[in-house]
Amino acid sequence: MMRKLRELAELVGGTVIGDGEVEISGAGAIDEARPGEITFVASPKYYGKLNETRASAVIVSKEVSQAGKPLLCVANPYLAFAKILSVLFQQPYQPRGVDPLASVSPAAQLGKEVTLYPFVYVGDRCRIGDRVVLHPGVCIGDDCSIGEESILFPNVSVYPGTVIGKRAILHSGVVVGSDGFGYVKDGRKSVKIPQVGTVEIEDDVEIGANTTIDRATLGKTLIRRGVKIDNLVQVAHNVVIGEDSVIVAQVGIAGSARIGSNVTLAGQAGVADHAEIGDNVMVGGQSGVMNKLAADAAYSGTPAIPHREYLRVANVWQKLPEVKKTLLELENRLARIEAAISSGKEK
Amino acid sequence: MMRKLRELAELVGGTVIGDGEVEISGAGAIDEARPGEITFVASPKYYGKLNETRASAVIVSKEVSQAGKPLLCVANPYLAFAKILSVLFQQPYQPRGVDPLASVSPAAQLGKEVTLYPFVYVGDRCRIGDRVVLHPGVCIGDDCSIGEESILFPNVSVYPGTVIGKRAILHSGVVVGSDGFGYVKDGRKSVKIPQVGTVEIEDDVEIGANTTIDRATLGKTLIRRGVKIDNLVQVAHNVVIGEDSVIVAQVGIAGSARIGSNVTLAGQAGVADHAEIGDNVMVGGQSGVMNKLAADAAYSGTPAIPHREYLRVANVWQKLPEVKKTLLELENRLARIEAAISSGKEK
Amino acid sequence: MMRKLRELAELVGGTVIGDGEVEISGAGAIDEARPGEITFVASPKYYGKLNETRASAVIVSKEVSQAGKPLLCVANPYLAFAKILSVLFQQPYQPRGVDPLASVSPAAQLGKEVTLYPFVYVGDRCRIGDRVVLHPGVCIGDDCSIGEESILFPNVSVYPGTVIGKRAILHSGVVVGSDGFGYVKDGRKSVKIPQVGTVEIEDDVEIGANTTIDRATLGKTLIRRGVKIDNLVQVAHNVVIGEDSVIVAQVGIAGSARIGSNVTLAGQAGVADHAEIGDNVMVGGQSGVMNKLAADAAYSGTPAIPHREYLRVANVWQKLPEVKKTLLELENRLARIEAAISSGKEK
């Protein structure tokens, strides 16, 4: 959707330096943007590219005041760019209704202006909110609730009794509400512990492709408002993830772990069962969280330790063969001294 | 389904202390259970909660003999709780037959009282056992066999020629029988090695959401009786997993690895191709198994070493910067002594 | 399909020693092959099995010149075996057309001799090439292009605008084109950065079950010709993977990483965002690639270091408790010497 630069400036609360009438129809990275597109520079180290880019306008921070082309000055260029992208690429929602090849229980309740593609299954007593979009192959078990304007991409599976809030985005292959992995050994045999709890996903949550979120044994697995989860993440039974936390791809969170709010877990990190992570914590990629991590700090490694310590540990780790060699040398030098002293005494 | 406490006691072979006529209609964790529900205490450290819980009865081990409410005494409280949960929450199976929107080959053979939901595909010459439930979006390729009372949750994909035993539970998004990852390099190009083997899953196996089990190159990938696999696990071609083994989420098992019986692989562990893990082994989370692990022991770390050693290694690992510092100090002290001795000799 | 040994020899450019007229109808591993089947021996350490196998013929390298049965001598026995497997097990393609239970946009363009199974969805303006096979539950969003002879197994999800080349194989549950994981923080809230780029997959790519490949933020995520990706791999937005590279199961590649050509990433390895891996690099299992890896070398560990160094590091790592003990001993011995010298001086 084409916009004038000054319109975009109003939208993001920025100011234009240069021609506010220039028309913007798209956006691109600084090296790839073409005439008619807007780009952004978030870091001073790229200021040199301001005069090279073919973009018709550049979003910059307030410290930049001139360039050979129109500028849009804002406090946070990347944030402004995200908002402008939304406007430029947004497509007005056009409900498609319920496809004849969808299978919807007569006992389900559908909101206004929904879109149910072919091969969608909706079970008994489900409540599907206004303007919800269910793509092909989505399966919603009995007694689920999906909040308004949520989008479930193809082949998402939602088990019975799941509650999903408003404006949720579930990418393809997501599974919500599968049985938690709970057994008790009777001799060698594993006796299944019925997983009779549920999953609740609050508003404004996005979940990446093929991520799995298990239902609770008892009670509920809880994903709080604004949480963003990447692809192929495992969230086990009875886990709680606090508001606005960010879980990167292939992270695994074991049963009953408590993740605070505004936490970031980087890719492939693992969190042990019953572990507790405080608010505002950052955990590095591939780290292993065993017990408790205090709030407001960064951690890395397995077992996870404060990130700065980890960097020093990792540094020595790389030099372990050297450490060993030095140790041997010291031992030899020491043995020589001991021999010298001993022979001195003998004399 | 409501039960009297004495009925539940009979079911699990326990004894009631107090009123056996109390009626139980649900179950909950000790902190959350409400009146009318039963709970359990598995560990002495929670005995203090016996008098706080609002539950109407508590399952305890035989060493507990009194509390302010009815008790159910058993050898293994958690096991008894699992069995009681099954009874309280079981729903009688009601077959739904074959939905008109399912696509079943006329050359397939369906057992009695099956349930095939909409958008289920069953290929040629499949044999689907009695009371099997195939949820929406399940696809069964040609020449498969699914044993009686197995449940395949939404969007499970089973490739041709797969054999699945009785009472199997396959959660949403599971893939069984996909091609093993086998290529041989012809110069730089990867020539595909046709994967012409199969997968066989024995009775009483449960497989978690989005787990993948590849077919064998030749012969078969084999998941033995009673194996339990969590979500997002990778089982490569020609792997064998022994009876009653437990594979936790995001574990990866590479080609031709042999896992013994009653083994536990904790979350995110990796097993290299052709590795061999003996019976009753436990492997810690995120560990890497390279070759062989002898039976009846616990291992951790990458490469995996005996778990007790690993704990000591991890302990020193965290102190590596200190180790380095100590090493430097020793070096300096040694240099001073050497200098002293050397100057002594010169005198 | 039955073949004479001499026909197979022609096919792979090998020579027969012994009876070229023997008929081969199948293939097996050396321990399992039965009469009528062919097997292979790739390594001298298995030459002893040449006389034990029940196979009717054995593929061997040119240095083997006699055995008690017909031999097929070639430069690369494993490669020849792969090619022979293809011939013996190939089934002539029989197009099934478009199933009445498939949902295909009238605005889509289908090639010749396609197979669209039930419950396939094809969106507007898609171009589906000749002899493409779309298995049940495959969903192709609007404006996609699938090259000729590609096979998409059950429940694959392809988001709008994706381009897939010729002879691609996408296994069940693969997701291509899901939104990249891009947010910018506005205070604590995560503002979604619209992911308006695409994914392009070139010719002869195979992608394993439940692997996810995200669309680019801007521009495209690019999987080049001949790349082979295993199961449960995460490929983030704007990643580029070079020709003929091989990505093993559960690898995670973060945003904008550049993987060279002919690279091998072993299982569960992680690659950080914006990392760069040169051509012909091998990265060990569970390794963590942080920044740049120079071409033509092998690396392991987290952070990844040259593989040979890693082996030495891992060796000392296992002995860390010993290192610590030695360090304490040295300290004690040193203290004794210092005390001796000090008391000597005092005298």
C-alpha cells in the first residue's frame, strides 16, 4: 500500500528531514532496497551506506541530520521500520467463511467473519472467535476456545480442552495439548500417568513451526501474554512461561519448569524439570539450566553459570591441552628442585 | 467417574485408614486438590502438607499411619495415583465408524469398532485393527498394519510398509517411516541410497508429538515393546530401541545405533551412529554418546563418561579460570625458587 | 525388478568376475542378504565375510579378484550399491491425477501427469510441475511454484510465495516459508517484524521429516542445488546454504547465517545468527558455531575449534579432576620447598 513519507513519519512519531512528499511503496535492507522503497540504519557503523543506498528514504536515529536523500528521524529506527513494514505490506482481511470441505461440529460456536479452509476439523463445543483463520489441515479437538483474530497455519493440531487467547499466531505443524511425558515405573514397565490437565495460551502469543506444547498432568501448562516461541521448541507439561518471554528455536523446557517474564532462552538451550528462571534473565544458546537462575542476569554453559564467568571458562577450556602441558612442566621443574634440595641435604 | 475410597483401595491393593466410604470424583496435586478429590504424597518431605491439603483423601506410603483425613496406604503412592487417575478420568470408548470425509482404499481391511475421523487417508492393503482411532489428518500409506486399540492423533504420517503394534499411542505430527538420511558422495554430489527397509513398532509404545522415526536402508528400524518416546525426538534408520526404554524430548539417535532395554536417555542427548548402549543405562541431558556404554550405569557429558566422574569434571570446569590463575601463581613461585637456587649456586 | 549381474555391471561401469548371468532380484546387507540378492563390501575389514554371505553376488572394490561367488568389481562399491538399489527397487511412476477430495484453486496451473492425493490444498496462482506428487494433507499456499518430479510427502506445509525446484523431496511434516522469528522490543513488548521475504529451494534438494525453513524478513532464504537436510532441522530467516551441503538431524541454523557449499553439519550442531561457514567445512555433532569458520577444515566443540584441537581438549576435559588434584599436590610440594628454603635462610 503506497504511502507518502510524511504519512509514515506521523505513523511512527518521527520527523522528516527533506522531501516528505516522496512516495514509498516497499521496503528493503540497505544494500538491496530499490527506488520507491524505504530502508533503515540502526547503527552508526552503517552510516557510510547512507549515500550508497538506492532507497528513496532512510529511517535513522535522531543524531543523523543530513544525507543526500529524505530521512525519517526516530528514537528507534528498527522499531519504526517494523511498524512501517506492517503498514506497507498489510493486506485487508477478507473472510472466506467456512469451506464446504471443512468439518465443523454442529455443537461448535463460530464467531463473525471467520475463515475455515478445506480440511479443517472443529470438534464439539469449540468456541472460535471473530475473524479467526484456520488454514487447511488444522484440527481443533473438542471443547477448545480460540480467541478473536487468531491465525492457525496449515496442519496445526490442538488437543481437546485447550484455551488459546486473542491474536495468537500458531505456525504450521504446531501441536498444543499433547499428553505430557509422564510415567511411573512398575518394575521395568512404564505405567502411563493420565495427563488430565490442559494448556492455556494467553493473548498475543506467537508459536513457531512444529513446536510442541504438552498439556499438564493436573492443572495447566501456561503460556502468558506476549510470549514468542520459535520453531521446534519443546514445552513440557505444567511449564509456566511468563509474559513477554522469548524462546528461540529448538529450546527444550522440561516438566514443571517456571520461566519468568521477559526472559530470553537462546537456541537449543535446555531447562531441566522443576527449574526456575527469574524475570529478565538471558540464557545463552545450547546452555543447560539445572536448578534456579536469579533474575536480571545473563547465564551460559552447561550447567549454566553467569555469562561473564562462562566466557572466561570457555576461554580456558579451549586451552586445556596447554594447561596440561604447563602442569607437566611445573611438575618436572619441581622434581628437579626437590632432587637438588635432597642431594644438597645428603651432602 | 465417582468412586468410594475403599473401591480405589481395592483397585491398587492398598489399605484405608479412616473413612473408606468417602466419595472421590477427581484428583489433584497436594497444593491444588479440592474437597472431593484425592491427592498423594510420595516423599517424606511433603508429609507436612498432609494436614494442609483440602483433598478428601491422600495416598501415602505404608509408613504413614495417621492424619486428619482418610488415607490410602500403598507401597508406591505415585504408581497408585497413576492407576487411580486412569479410573477416575477414563471415558468409555465409543466407536464413530468411518467418516464420509475419510478416504479409505477399498483394498484396506478395517477391524471392528474403528473410528476414522474426517480427512483420514488409508492406503491399499492396510490392516487397521479393532477399535483403532485415527484422528483427522492421519495418513497411512500402503501396506501398513496398525494393531488393535492404537490411537493416532491428528496429522500423524505413516509411510508405506510400516508395522505398528497394539495399544500404540502416536501423538500429533509424528512421522514414521520417512526415508533414512543416506547418501554416498559421487565427487561433491550426494547420491541417494534408496531406503528400502521398514519400521516396526511393537506393542504398548507411545510416541510424542512431532517425533520422527526413519525407515531402514535395508532391514528394519525397530522400536520394541513398551518403549516410550517424548516429543521432537529423532530416530534414524536401522536404530533398535530395546524394551521399556524411555527417550526424553529432543533426543537424537543416529543411524544403526543400538539402545538396550530399560534405558533412559534424558532430554537433548545425542547418540552417534553405530553407538551401542547397554541395558539399564541412564544418559544425562544434552550428553553425547560416541561409542559404547556398558550396561547398568549412568553417564553424562560430551563425550559421555560415568555420571559421577562427570559431576566432578563439571565442578572443575566451572572453576577453570581459577585453575589457570593457580597455575600462573605456581609458575611464578617456582621461578622465584629457581632464581634463588641459581643465585645460591652462583655464590 | 529382476536383473542379470552383467546388466547391473554395465549400469555402474564395473566388471564381473564369475557368472554374469546370475539373476538378482533384491539386495541386502552382507549379514542379511539371501540367495537371489546382491550385497557389497566397502572395507577390507569385511573381506572375511565374502565367503559367509548367502548373497548371490557381491560388489567389491577392484583390489578383490576372487571369492566363492560372482563378484562385481567397481571403484566405489557403496556408490555402485546405491545405484543398483535404485534400479532394483524403482517403481515406474503411475500418475493418479487429481483426487476429487483435493482442493485446487481454479487459478492454479497444474503440469502433466501430476498426482494430487485426497486432502491436498493448492492455492491461487500456484504452478505445479509435471509429474509432481502431492501426498495427502499437503498444503501449498498461494503463488508457489513446485518444479517437475518433486515429491511432497503427507502433511507438508508450504507457505505462500515459496519457490521449490525440480526433483525436490520434502518428507512428512516439513514446513517451508513460516515466518522468521523477528521482533523488536518496544519496552518489554515484542513488536513483530513482518516477514515479507520468501524461501527459494533449488533443484535436487531433499528435506527430512518435520524440518522447518523460515521465510526471509526481506529478500529470501536460499537452499541451493543438491543440499540434503535431515529431520527436525531448523533453518531460520535469510539463511543461505550452499550447493551440495549436508545438514544432519536436529541442527539449528540461526538467522542470516551463511553456510558454504559441500559443508557437513553433524547432528544437533548449532550455528549462531550471522555466522559464516566456508566451503567444504565439517562441523562435529552438538558443536556451536559462533562466528566464522574458514573453509576446508573440520571443527568441533562449543565454541567450535579445529577438530584436532577439540579432541585434545576433550581428552583433558575428562581428566579435569586429576588436573585439579595434581595442581593441589604441586602447591603442597612447592609450599614445602618454600618452607625449607625459608627455614634454611633463617638459620
